Amino acid sequence: MVEILTGVHRIDGVNPYSYIIAEDDGSLTLVDTGMSKDGRKVLDYVQAKMSKKPSDLKTILLTHCHTPYVRGYP
């Protein structure tokens, strides 16, 4: 478990990093989702490391996007 501050967790193995904030009401906020292949890592972290349910994720905050590389795309 990587709790970098009280209630703020960095999910290892997700590139770029994703963070989960444990809210006072028990809900979770996910900051950045990682890449499409990282969904299972996020859910595993929520369940195994935080003892929470995926349904506890109430908010997802995206700070940026990743555009897939397409040949010929400017």
C-alpha cells in the first residue's frame, strides 16, 4: 500500500500514476485512470489494499488525456 498522505494513495504499477483519495464519507475519488490496460490494477488496489468495493469509487477526476498514436496524425 502506498499512502503518500493521510487518505491519499498512489497506485503502483499504473503508468502514469493514478491516485485515490479516501473521502470523509467513505467514498473514493480516483484521480487519473491510467491507461486502458490499468483498470484491473485500480480495482485490485481498491479491494485488496483498501478493503473497499469498486462501487465506493464515486468520483473520477481526469487531469489530462492520452491521445493514441495514429500514423499520419498531425
